[in-house]
Amino acid sequence: MQNNTRLNNSAVSIKNLNEAQYAAVTHGEGPVLVIAGAGSGKTRTLVYRMAHLLEQGAAPESILLLTFTRRAAQEMLWRATQISDQSCRRVMGGTFHATSNMLLRQHGHRLGFGSGFTIIDRGDAEGIINLLKSSLGLSGPGKRFPSKRVIINLLSGSINKARPIEDLVFESYIHLSEFIDDFHTIARHYNQFKIDHGLMDYDDLLINWQRLLVESEQARREVCSRFKYIMVDEYQDTNLIQAEIVRLLADDHDNVMVVGDDAQSIYSFRGADFYNIMRFPDQFPGTRIIKLEQNYRSTQPILSLTNCIIEQAEEKFTKKLFSEQEDGIRPVVYPARNEAAEARFIVDTIKKLQDQGTDSTEIAILFRSGFHSYKLEMELTSRYLEFEKRGGLKLTESAHIKDVLSFLRVLINPWDNLSWNRILLQLEKVGPKTAQKILSAIKEEDDPLDALSRYRPAPGWKQSFQRLLEALAGMRRPGLTPAGVFDLVLEYYDPIFEKIYYDDYPKRRRDLNQIKALIGGYGDLQSFVDDTALDPPESAAMEEEDGDGKRLILSTIHSAKGLEWDAVFVLGLAEGRFPHPKTVPGEQWEEERRLLYVAATRARKQLFLSYPKELMTPDRKFLRTGMSPFLREINPGLYEIDDPAPIGRPSFTDFDSAIPSPAAGKKINSARTDFTVGMMVRHPFFGIGKIKAVPGPRRVEVHFDRHGDRVLHLDYAKLEVME
């Protein structure tokens, strides 16, 4: 093949592609890394690359396309067929796991297993873990042991992240550290069980594919000679095993094209390794790097801001997205007084967008963690706006939240049998039949709560029943605030909660703490319970207002990757919330920055970034905060400020910064001079200020009397040292 060949009457024409896409599509022999910025047409590039290979005479069966979803592979193959007039039926396109399955059935005998192995899914794997727990004497009456789900999470996580089980336990399940030896025992027996019964789970498919290429020279020669051209989509999402497989597949030709965006690597919790894409040029010497920087999704004002976000990244392939849509509305930053005000701003703005003709399905509200949207969910419900939430449960869909809300509901409505049933089933030795007997005895009474106190329990559950009665009596005391009632609910529920959700109650407690903070803002219990009922009370009226049934999208940022909307809101961009408060400088900090970049690049026409200047902590104390350090790094000329303050304009960071900072006096070297904490400097726009901290290489945080705290990049800020 010849590089940059242009064919007469070819579908692969510069007319159909921009210059960078054309360069990637017509690349000849050897490795190529395509850094595809958000909305830059990476799928189009892969499709035309396949068509080009076929037009140049490559045999369809010599092309291998690896993706992360079967749908993506099928779409690309179909599109390539449409534009090339050649069938891609014999092109091998699919996920890593599907391709492994095919190859292992053909060559697995070289590792000692036949082609008749059975692939087991997550449910099958958990069933095996349950059997092993029982056979090893780790479960049974009176024994407390982690669930099958948690064990599988640990075993799979250890493989995908290439980390020891104990590291994962100490990181996410510290309360289960006493079981580390048992986890290793289960892992050994689990692997042997699969071997004995001819089974493979999803992780085995990758591990055995890698083993096949490493341990069998003959299999490696056969596979590598078959696939002469390898393409990989979303390379930034590969784990170490997948990256090693790609390296082994191209062992004798290096004809590899990987497409991805280092700036959108946000799945480390699944095992994705950011450094796979950064290391690619080293693993494939002579790699040609092509950057797709023309964006076909967003307006230039949005791209200018997103470029500024990722410019601050410590490690990256430098690129600058641009668009032919030069006109557009600048992004808006909204510093809200608190979470309630932030929710009102978002809903008010959504109403305006709808009035201006923006379809509900073209509006998305994104957030870092699922529980960050709880206040917004209540506001949307009270304003009769339907929504669909992705990536995290709605407020009342989590089992532990349903548990605590059931107490509040029976206090308001003692005849709520659904809530009563949930409460009664929490009692030791009380099953569905016993719960129904109790409900039958109290449901016809004028005061079911009073009638419950006259019920005669069996000796086996008398003690827990008496504890419930005492707790309910306390909750009914006159004069209690909603927050006071909730405290009593938690006091009763906490030991039950830790027992029922033993495996992950520390994570679930975060949701309870969020409810605890939310209820503190209510004056009566009825209003709070009503607000948590996410189904609108008058659905018929809702259908009249939004007759087509289209809904807004609420989504975690992780679940929004790959999607786009006309208008995007990113909420909760406050210190202590974004990045996550436990994030430390380094790889975690940089992934949080990329997470904001992914969120902002979902917007086509309008982008709104908001944060509360005051948060309520789980112990109901008000915490004053400022904007996320990632927002502070953005040039203020790239966005509009929608400041709700009627008089004056408060500094966005008029409170102590929560950014980890070096000790006072620590120096850094810049291209201009040495800057130290305490030094007086002059900025051409912000005026005279004092260096407050040095949050990272080539950055300083300066306090300006008139503009508050600003994080400035020394490569761009023109700082003059005051003598």
C-alpha cells in the first residue's frame, strides 16, 4: 500500500473528509495513533479507513476491528460496506471478548482445553461463589460473610486493574480486611472449579487470549499472519491486558491504528489505564501521530472553554479543538447561594429553554456522583418536570433509602401497609407470613400505631419487636422537627442497616447522610415526604404540558460519555465536591479534570456550569465553599457570570481554598522567575495581588483584593513581581 494514495472515483476522497481525517484514513504501513478530540468524527475515520483498505486490495479477512460494544462494530462494518461497495462480511469486527471467544475455540487446544468450553455470565459466576462459600464452610446459619457480588467485584477488579486483591480491599472495603485470606482461598477454588467444569468467565477470555499469544508460538504466528491490519476504537479505555494483546497481535507487522482521546480517559475504576494511550508511541516505535481537532458538535465558545480545561492537564497530547460554528453563546457560570438555589436556577433556565423551543430530550443535567442530584430531583418534581435519571438510582429507588423513608411515611399515614411491611420484615425471625398477620390485626384500627403496641409477639422476636415499639413512640413525640424525627429513625435503623447491607454499608451511608442533610431544610415532615415522591402527583396534568412524553436527562458524567445534547448543565462544581474530596494530587486529580472536560464537551449550543457557595454537611452544619479548582483555572473571559447577588459581586473563592497546597515558602521554577508564597505580584487585568499557594507545577494561586483568588498558569499569566 502507498501512503496518501488518492483513487479516481473512490469513496475515500478529500471531499468526504477533512485533512487530518484523510491523513489517518490513507495512512500506509506501520503504527498510527489517532488522537480524536471530542466530536471530531473518529467513527467516520475508522469507517473510511476500512473502506480504504478494501479499495487498496486488502483481503477483508485480514482486517481486525476491535471495539467496546458489538453495536459499535456492527455499525462501522455496515457503514464501510455502504461507502466502499465491497462487503465487509468477512472483516473480523467485534468486542475484545467476542474476538477472544472465536480465537480460543479455534486455537484453545494449544493451551490444553477444547473448543467446547462454556462462557458464564455474571449471574453464573456469583452462583459458583455461593456454592464455594458453602462448601468451604464460609457461610451458613449464624455466620457473617461478604456477599457473592462483593467477592466477584474483588476477583474481577484484581484482574482488570492488575492489582492484588488486598489492595482493592484496603482501598474500597477496609471493613472486610479480616477476610482477605478467605478471598484468596475462594479465588483459587473458583479458578479450579472453572477448569474442572470447562467454564470461562469474561475475564478468562482476555487472560487466555493473552496466554495463547504468549505461550504458543505457533498460535501467535497463525493469528498474526491472519490479521494484517488492526484497528482499535476507544483505546484510552483499554486495560493492561487488552493493550498487551494488541501489542502481541501486531508482533510481525506493526500495522496498527488505535483511535482514542487521552482527554476522555475516565474509567480507571473499571481497570482502564490512561497510560496505555500515552505509552503507545513507545510500544510501537515509529508511530505516526495524527490529531483530529476539528469539532463537528459544539460551537467555538464552548470549545474555547473546554480547551482551557484540558490545557491544565499535567500529561496529555496537546491539541486545540476548533469549529466552523464560530458564533454562539458563551458558557455560563452560576455561583448559587446553596444547593436549593442551584436547583432553582437550573429548573428556571430549563423552563426558559423550553419556551424558546429547545426539546426536553435535548437538555441534560450532569453531575459527578448520583447523590449530587437529589435536591434537583425534588425541585424538578415540584415543578412537574419529568426526567430520566441515568447512572445511579433515583432518590427513592435505593433499598436503604426506601427503608428509612418507610418510617416517615407510616408516621404521616399509619395505614400505609407497603411501608409497614418493609419495616416489619426488618425484624429478626419475622417473614412475609408473620408480617401479614400483624398487618391484618392493625389495619382496621383507628390508630394502627397504637394497635401495634397491643400485638403479642412470639418469644423469638419479642425483643426486636419491643425495640421497634419504643423507637416509634419516640418518633411520635410532639414538637419534634423533621430532622429530629430522622435522627431517631437512624438511631433505630443503624444496626439493622449495617447487618442487612454488611458488604457495602460504608458506601450506602453516604446516601443516608445526604438525606440527613436534605431534611434539615424542611419545616414539616409531610412536605419532605411529598418532595421525595418522584412520580408527579398529577400525571394527567403533566401529560397535557408535555404530551409527547419526552423527558429531561439526568446523568452521571461517566454514563454521559459518548452522548451529546443541545444544552448541558454541569452542577455541583464546588470545592469538596468536584473533584471528589478524597482525591489527592496525581493520577486521581488528573482523571477528575478529564471528567469535567468530558462533561463540558457534551454540549452542542449552550453550556451552564453551576456550584453552591454553601453546602450542608451530614451533621447539618453549613460549610461555606467556593468554585472547583478546575473552574478557577479557566480564563474568566471565556464565560459569562450569572451572579444572583443583587448588590456587589462576591468573590467566587472568598473562603479558604481546599486545594492541597505545598507548605509555605516552597518554590517552583517558571519560565519567567521564581515565585514563592507571600510574594506580591501585579497582573495586567486583576491588578496587585499576593501569592497564596503553589498548587502545582507552573501554577500559582494569587489573592487579588478586587477579584478574589485566582489560579494562574505561568505559561500564560503575565505576572510582574513587585519589588
